[in-house]
Amino acid sequence: MAQFNYKARRRSGEVVEGVLEAGDRAAAVVQVERLGVIPVSVVQAKGSTKPAKSSSSTGSPAARAAAAESSQAGLGRLFARGPKKPGLKELAMYTLQLANLLRAGMPLTMALRSMESLSSKGIPGEASRQLKQDVTEGRSLSDAMARQNHIFPDLVINMVRAGEQSGALEEVLRRQAAHFDRFAEVQSKFKSAMIYPAVVCVVGGALVIFFMTVMLPKFMTLFDNTKIELPAMTKMLIAISGFLSGYWWALLLAGGGAVVAFRRYRASKAGRESLDRLVMRLPVIGKVVRLNLFGQFARTLSTLLQNGVPVLQALRITEQVMPNVVIQEAISRTREAVTDGKTLAQPLAKSRLFPQLMIDLIKIGEETGDVPAALSNVADTYENDLNVGLTAMTNLIQPVIIVAIAFVVGFMLLGVMSAMFKITESISTR
């Protein structure tokens, strides 16, 4: 057993110190937490006996199994992909669960230990374990999260820091959970609106390819045996079918090259800006995209300001969160103007990108001294409009796709049937 000197805080803020014996540092931290205090630092006393290690254990079956497991873990880390950022639902569940534990009166370190069992693809239990260790060593929760910025985005880190400074960490965590839940719901609506059109396109395309490459060649054998002049529409179908059957590999290569070229263009600054601007100007889809971007901007900035994040820092974080380069540049110019002493509404209006309704509501919020509430009203307005826009877009896209597929299928059937009628007519005249 080794001796450890510990320093901890009571819930009243009083600092207590002491000495205890434990097998290792982790066990010492557990003993300190059982005293009902929050550990600040736990260090081994100088001259204290280090935990004993068994020299004969290296050759035991258990040790060999542990070594083999460690080797496999090392290979797994070697071939594993990079860390994946958690989704909005995962962040919402994590922050809400942590807020519930804090509301129950549990100390932060004990709450983080309980969070170790809340493992997901985006936030593994190891993340909570590392957070607990950092907090135990005296770091704040926001600083501990900043050390794992591949998991916790700047939005979470800065809101937690504001909650720590204001003494309302549990309330801030709940607001974060509501924020992520709201955006996850918007994402889900987007995906749901596009599922049906995507399925119709895939099924219709598969049927067309099957007909052109499998069914039509069988009819071509019949047409060749008749030795009659085929209609122009049928000749066109036969030419398309022959091209698909003989040069399908060229189409695959061309498609792959187009995808690679598009991704490279999308990765460039000029390409991404032009594509983002184009999407915003599309007839029907562009309106839905704009509503989503305006609502996301207003909701994110409102949430940050509501939780005490300074306006310049809140604008920087909002700029990083936005998925559209055009909006990002407008926010960047707004941040520079606010730094020079201007109000928030002036540079937003100067960009000629944000709607007048948003500008007017922000002006009212600046005059009344409650910009977060004004931004929240803006977000509610555009989120409601987004629901209507998604419904209208879905109702418009679905019949357009069905009519397009019906036109292609009708063209193919008409090409085959016209040839069949001509064959029947030639037979009847003999």
C-alpha cells in the first residue's frame, strides 16, 4: 500500500487536505470521493512505498492473455480509422444525461464516472473517463472538454465555460441538449423529405437499365428475323441499348471521373463558394436551404448569447458551425464590423444576404436590450417556415419524378410496340 496526499473541496467551497493509503492513485481518488468531497489533486507522498508488482506474473496464463489482448488492441489502433465526431442526437443525449446527474446532487466527478457507461459511436466511455481524470486533477470541465475537441465541438466547450462562470452549469447543459435535439429534428425532416424521391429514382433507374440491357436485346432478335424497316423510335432504342451493353465500362469510368472531379472542385474555396451560392438560388430547393441556414444561424447565435458567451466569440463559433461558405463569409464580415463598434443588425443588412424580417427583429432586440430573445423569435419563425417549405418541396418533387420516369418508360414501350405493330401489319399483308 502507498500513501497519497489529497486536496479536495466541500460543496460549500471549503478546501480540505489529508493523507490516506491505497493500492494506486485511482483507488485513492475513489476513497476521496467516498468522503463526500470533490477531489482537486491526489499525489503520492514522497518516500511512500510504491504499489508492489509480482515478478512471477509475467509468465502466467493470465499475463500472457493480457499481453495478447494488448497486442491485438495495438493492431486494432494501427488499422483503425480516425475518431468520428458524434452526431447531434448523441451530443443531446450526453449533455442531458450529465445535467440530470448534476441536478440529482451528484458531484461532477461522480457524475462523469456514471457517464462512462453511456457509450456510443460518437462519445465512447473513454471520453468520460478522461474527463473525470482531468477534473480530478483540478481542471475545469470546459478545459477538459477542450482537450478532446475531436469529440466536443467549440459550441459545447464555450457554453460549458459560460455555465461554469455563471454558476449555472446544469441549466446550460439542458439548453445544449434542447439545442442539439432541435437541429437533429430538422436534419431528420430533411432526410425524410428526400427518402421517397430517392427510392423512386433508384427503382426507376434500375428498371430502365434492366429493360435496355436485358429485355430489349431479346426483342432485337425478333426484329432482325423479320427483315423489315423499323420505326425511328425503335432504332433509337436499339442504338441506346447497344451502347449501354457494349460500353457500360466507359459509362462507369466517366461517372467515377465526374465524381472525383466534382469532389475536387467542391473541396476548393472557389468551387465550394460557387456551389453553395448556386444551391441557395435554386427555384424550390434553394428556398428550403435558405430557411434552414437562417434558422440555424439565429438559433445557434441566440443559444450562445443566452448562455453568456461574448458576442464576438459567439459570432466566431456560429461562423464555424454554419455549413455554407457564403453565410460564413457574411458572418465573418459582421464580426469584423462589430469589433469596430457597429451594431449586429448593420453589417447583416449590408451583406444583402439575410432577409429584412431578420434584420428588423434584431434591431428591435438591440433597442430593447434583449438580442438573444429576438434571435430566438427569428429562429422559431424560420423553423416553422422550413416545415412548410419541406412539405411543399416534397409535394412538388414527387410528381415531377414520377412523370419523368413515366415518360422514359412510355418512350421505351412505344418504341417496342410500334415495331411490333409494324411486324404484325407486314405479316397480315402477305
